[in-house]
Amino acid sequence: MTRYKRFILLLFMFALFAVVSPVITFYVQGYRFDFKEMSFFRTGGMYLKTTPKKARIFLNDKALKDGTPLLINGLLPKNFHVKITKENFYSWEKYMKIESGLVNEAKNIILVPDKIPENPLFSPAAKLYPSPSGNYGLTIAENNIVLVNKQKQYSINLQNAHQKEQITYTLENNQTAWTDNETRIIAHYKQDNYILDFSKQTITHFFIKKSELKKSDADEFIQPLQVQWHPTIDNSVLFIYDGRLYAYDLRDKKSSILTDNAIYYKTVSLTLNSYIYYMDNLGLIRKYNFITQNDEKLSEIPLNYSDGDELLIAPNQKKIAFFDKKNRKLFLMSNGDIKIINDADFAQFASDSKKILYGNKNKVWIFFMEDDDEYPKKRRGTTEELASSDNGDINNAFWRAPDNRHLWIAANDLYFTELDNRPPRNTYTILNNISSDIFINENEIYYLRGNALYYSDVSPQ
């Protein structure tokens, strides 16, 4: 080859490089050329993650080679219909918008089994009362009170009809307190107080005398209010009497006053500290630290307490809500701000403390107390309707722990739905024709059908 030809070839290669290099660079960066519009545009992407994994993906009815989890690049900026399937599970569908240079996400997809086995646990069972964590269900059957879940069953024989009537009343009216391991329960009925120890299968009956409160020398029994276990001292309880909050040692029968200004309280135990949140005689919410004995005022607006009202405390303890059940009002308090929510029959904080669900017989809503940056993003102060019923048969709703992106809705049937409101919202019927007696511990569902207690596992394995 002559020098001239080599020179021409070199010029050609330089020219080719000058043309191809930007094209390759643009391509790698996601740019494509639209021949209709005669212009460049940038592609986007989509990330899909499911539980369980290895589910099949369809984009606009076209099957992809790889399953979940999957990052899909090079997508045109437009809407895509996404369908995810897996054998023995309901399908999941969503319309997802792809934007130039961005990756749209759906990384909290829970695939629901299409067949849910129903396992009888115990019969007869007339009523079901959940433990605070949902690990156990409590029911009274004939002359026994039974604590049960799928692994264990404890039973205590009730001594007489009077005792059965009193303990049933305490359960119906939420006048019980559970230890952390949930095998010991205090049930208090007027002046009668019972300790149900399921690990020992015993019932202990105790009373508190006026003389033990150093109020008088009288031996007459008092009627304590809101008897609960002491969060830091074994075999001790807390209770309210005559506007004072007491700590009482069950062994030596001695008492001490924590505050002389309380009409309602709730305890919270943490690894390093334990607290009492209480309402004082003025209707203000306060916080008492057992370790430092610091007493902090949390609210400025006085509230009215009635029997059955409840103080809800977010897991991070930075937000609280007073639930006025008689007037169906929820008072949300955070950083000095207060929001009043009306027409609420039930409410529950999410475990991330960023949002709260609430609802009534007709609807379920989510209120976002902080910005939520997961798709689809929500701004602080947003209220979103999650579910509705024309029949007015919604009994309750529960967060699916621990992901905070899905909920259970209990009506005449049990439903599972997602927080993701991009259409369509995937909602599945899990169980049919169940009673309002139901509690859920992550993927374990306990419920009554007829006079029997059942258990179902909906783990997406």
C-alpha cells in the first residue's frame, strides 16, 4: 500500500472515529434517535423486585427472559403495562411511567399465594382477644381460658362462674395488661385483680388496701384504675387511684406515688429507658422517665378523657395520638403541631413512624406525617384514601409488618392491599366469611369461623 493510500485510510479512520464515538457515548448514556421526530431522546429504566424472587415479567404483554429482581434499561419514555406472574401466586399488575434519564421502581411487590390453607387450632371458641404483639390469641372456652398460637397452647381452669364473668368483662373492656413475654396477664375488675400465669397454669387473686397507700389506716379494698405491669420492676404494678399514679410491689405490699396528677397513662419500655405517657388533671399529655424521673409536657391543648379512650405512641416516640373513641376523633401530635382527624373508629401507626392509618365502617385512609420518598412519593400532610366499602362492613385495618407498604383490611372478608396507588392498586381477597375477631402477626392470621379458632399462613415463600 502506497503512502498516499495509507494517508487516506488514516483520514477515513479518524473521520469514522469522530462520527462513531459520540454515537456510542450517547448510546451508552441512554440516548436514542427518534426518526419520526428527527431528534435525540434519552431512555429510562425500571427496577422490579418481588417477594418471592424469580417471578416472570411481562412488559406490554411481552415476556422477558430474566425474572425478578431485575433492572431494565433502555426503555422509551412512555407508559408500560407491567405484569408479574409466578406459579401458585396471584398475578401483580401496574402501569408504570418511564421518564428520560430516570429509573422507576416497584421494589416492594408482595406476591400473594392463590390458595390459603385454613388450619383449625381450637374449638369451641366464642371470642378472640389478641395479645399486644399478635403472637397469641386468648379465648374463653367453657370453664377454661386458653392462650394459643400455632406452636403453643396454654390453658387455665376458671374456678367458678363468678370468676369467669369477671375475667370475661375485663377482656371485653380492655382492662388487662400483659408482660413482655405475654404469658402473664393482669385482669382487673373493680376491686378484684387477677394474675393469670399461663406458664404455671395458675390464677392469683389480689386486692389493694387503702392502708397500703398510706392514705388511711383502713383495711377496706380500693378499686384501682388501669392496673398494668411495672415496666422496670418485677412483680410490681402501676395503677391510678384518686387522681394519683402509684407503683405497687405485689410481694411486700408497699406503694409509692409517681405523680399526684394523672387520670390516664400508658407505659413504653425500651432497651435503655422506660417511660410513662400520661394525661394530667388538666387534660395535658406528659411524659415521665423512670430512670431520670424527668417529667415533660408534650401538649398545650387540654383534652377530655373518657373510659375506653387510648393514647397511641409511634415506635420512634416522636409522635403521639390521643384517640377519643367516644367522639371518634384522633388528635395527632408531633413537634408541637396538632392535627384533628374526625370519623375514626380505628387507627394504627406504621412501624416507620412516618404515617398512620385510620378508618371507619366505610373507608380506610393513610395520613403521611413525613415525606415518603419511596415510589410513588408522598409529601408530608398528604391524606390518601386506601379502601372503601359500599356496604359499610369494614371492621379494622392493620399494617403488614415490617414493610409499611401493605395493609390488611378486615371486613366480612379479609383483604390484602398495597400502598402503591399507581393504577391498578392490587387488592386480593385472602379469606371469606370471617368474623370481626381477627388478629394478624406479620404473615400469620388468626380468626374465628363459627365456634372454632383457625390459623392461616400467607408467607410469600
